[in-house]
Amino acid sequence: MFKDEDFLILKPLIEKSIVMKEGIHPEYKDVVFLDTTSEVKFISRSTIKTSDTITMEDGKTYPLVKIEVSSASHPFYTGKNVFLDTAGRVEKFNKRYKK
């Protein structure tokens, strides 16, 4: 194991590696993700920037990110074979490539 004199040699290296540079890292904060398909909300941590906010049951206001698919609505996780048409993309595809 390390002796006291070993720690004195390693101390400057350890201190230098722990300190992060100021102003180059994005803000990592709690964010609410709302699955618009299933209306399920969950809190996670993210660096994403959004102008929408929501007040949760705990009384705190969080940034809000709306997503179309999460594990709460994805057929692989739910076991349901649900057809999701996101903003008319299927119709747009069919119109473009219809023969």
C-alpha cells in the first residue's frame, strides 16, 4: 500500500485531476421527460436546454423535455404492437414514394 512519502508525491497529481476547468462544461441538472404518447413523466439528469418548465408533485419546477417514445410507450417494452404516426411522417413517406 502507499506510504506517507508516496502520498506527498501523488498529492499534486490527485488535486490537479479533481479540479475541472471553469466555463467549459455544460450544466448537468434534473430534467423532466414527458412521453407525449403515454403521458408518462419521469425525472432524470441531463444537459439538454429547453424553455419549457413543469411543476412536479414535489413542488419543484423542472425544465421539461417532450419526447414521442420512451420505454413507457415503445412496443418492445410494453409488449403491445402500437402504430405510432409522428406528425404525419408515414403519410409524407407514402406520398413521396408512391408509385
